[in-house]
Amino acid sequence: MRNGHENNGSRTAPNSLGVDRRTFLKTTAAGAGLATVAGCLGGGDDDGITLGALYITSGFASLYGEEGARGYELAVDEINDNGGIDGEEVTVISRDTESDANTAGRQMRSLIEEESVDGLFGLDSSGVAQALAPQVAQFQIPFMVTHAATPFLTSPEGEHEDSVGNDYVFRNANSLAQDIYGAARTAEELDATEWATIGPDYAFGYETWDYFQAFCEGLGVDAEFTAEQYPGLETGDYSPYISSIMDAEPDGVITPLWGADLTTFLGQAESAGWFDQIDYTLFSVGMGTDLPADGSPLPEGEYASTRYDPFVPDTDENNSFRDRYYDEYETLPTYNAEGAYRAVYLYKEAIESAGSADADDLVETFTGMEHSGPVGDYRFNEETNQATVPSIWGTVSYDDDWESNVLDPVEVYEATPDVVNDALGDSDLPSGV
């Protein structure tokens, strides 16, 4: 299904781990002095609802944590100004994962054991999310992932050797499989047959390339895959990687570079003549970096995706969220901000529906839950705990009213389990959808 936002009048700026839920496998307590608290302070009391947020708030990808904090703080203020959750105030305690699995694990244990949070949300890194998922099941506490995209996070354990999906981990954002399905649909429409990639040197980079090839083959896209480069995180000099890709002379490149790495790459790629030589560059989830970044923005005319678009769907719920966010922060909301915002509202709905903040009750309520937010109407697939949200791709365009890059025109591809699984064809890669 494809929908655009042309003529949008609102666009004027203003367990499967086999862990018995009733058998608590307690892990060791975290050491002292683990992190600073951001956002609203509190937690652990009988009075009120306390949620724990885990994001990257320092280093090369700190903008993601900053955007997440803006989103959940806006939700907390709205909810508390309107009676709280079942009459109780909600508080969010945030910790920095530092994009490191060991640090994230310590921070999560601290939130659970020291702060007694009722539920968790966040996570930016796919590698960190995969490492934490089994620990979440051991603690038997719900975790609503709002960013980390690896399909293996919601692929039930046993489906693939890397699958870590379980009863306690949910994802409200679109996954890498859903996103890259949209990338293959985009490639299908372009006059390009030879494709290459440049991505980060860890799971997210490799999986992006693997799934792009699988979807192109499953959809019958006329494509050859010619070159791949994987610079490490926080690379300062991209010139050898850029030269290697340009020497291969592909028609198109898909890149999942993100955070400060993406902005660094963009400046150096432009200087090297990348955008003059290479016909098409597809920036998967590129708008999540573009909107809040101070560095080089995405070039107009290139293709990018986002897990949430401030203008699609054109609904009162989305338009009011976008306008409130813009009034508060003077920038359009990113998908990380929307995902964090929606996570707090998901907990509100689940707690009020269950009449309890008990972990088992929340997990049962989240499983198969239908929900509506700025991103639109969706549900959680009870087999994977993945939200059935669409894949959103479009052409990068500058909007004078909003003084920002946007996607226009934009394409919305339905990315339900049936659609995504069918598009993977004979691949042995799990969709996690």
C-alpha cells in the first residue's frame, strides 16, 4: 500500500526462552555510581508509577538519547497534567547505556533492583538489545524497545541461531526487516542494477546488507551486489571506504550509517564527489540523524527512511503531537522521540487496562495489544511482540516553512508479517515481524 502526504493542509509550520514467569531468576546487583539520572527523578515508592529508560546519552550517538528524552518528557508532562496513570503520577528515570552491552546490563539491573521500576523502555543499539534480551527474561520485567532494530530481537529463540525473542521484550518501532523491505521496494523503482553498501562494523551494518539482498531477490528486483565496506563506529576518516565504493562504480548504495558517523561520512562523501558519481544513495533510517544533527544534512533528492514521519499519517493525533513537540523544542520530532513518547502511553494504556502495574499483567496486556499513536494504528504480533507498523521511505526535500529536511514525496509500504515473510522468499533469515 502506498500513500503520500501531498495536499496535506496541516503542513504549515507553527518465551520463548523457556523461563517460567513465576520462577524469578535473580541476577547480581549492580555496583554503585553507575550513571546520572536524566529527565524526571524518582521511582521505587509505592506511590506512583516509575519507568526506566535506557538510551545512549553520551558519545557519537548521544543525539538519539536526547531525542528520546524529549519524547518521554513530553508524554510524562501530558499524562501527569491530565490525572496521571490511574490517578498515579508517572516518573521516568533514565540511564546512559554508552552503546555498550555490559554498561547497559549494569544500568538495567540498577533500575530494577535499586529503583524498583515498574517497566523499561528504550535501547538504541541492536547489539546491546540482543545482549540484554535474555537478561530481561530472567528479570521477568516488560521491556518496550523503541529504537534498536535487529530482527533477531523479536525472532523467537530457536528460530535462528541468533534469535533472542522472548515473552518480555516488545518493540513499538519498525524493525530492520520492515525498514529494508521498504528499501528493496524503493530500489525496485529505480534505474539501478549494481548495488553496494557502506555500513557500521557490527550486526546492524551486516544485517542491513543481508536483508537488502534477500528482499531484492525475494521481490525479483533486477540487482547485482558488488561491494561492501564496514568502517568501525566513530571512524574519523572515511576516505578509504569511500574510495573503495566509488572504485566499484555501483549505480546505487544503501547505507545504515547513523549518528555522528553519518554526518561525518556525508561531509567527506560530498567532498569526494560521491553524489555526482553515484546515482542513488539510500539512507536507511537516515531522517533520525538528519533532523536533530548539527553536521552535514542529507542531500536533497536522495532517498531516506524513517520509522515515523511527522506528516504521515495525516491524523489529528499525529498533527497535534508534531505541533506540540515543535512548540516545545523548535524542531520536528524524530522517530526516536515519537517512539519514546509512545512507549510511555503504551504503559499508561496497559496499566489502566490491567488495573495493575504487575509485570505479568503488563506482559499479558502488551501481548497482541492494539494501539493508536502518532505513528498510526497498529498491533503487536503475539508470536513475536513486534509492532506491525509500516515501512516509510521518501525523497529528501527541504521545507521552507519548517526550515528542515522532510521526506516529500513519501511512500508508505505496508509491512505486516504476511507481506514481509512473503518478500523474504526462500531466505533463511527470520523476519522477526
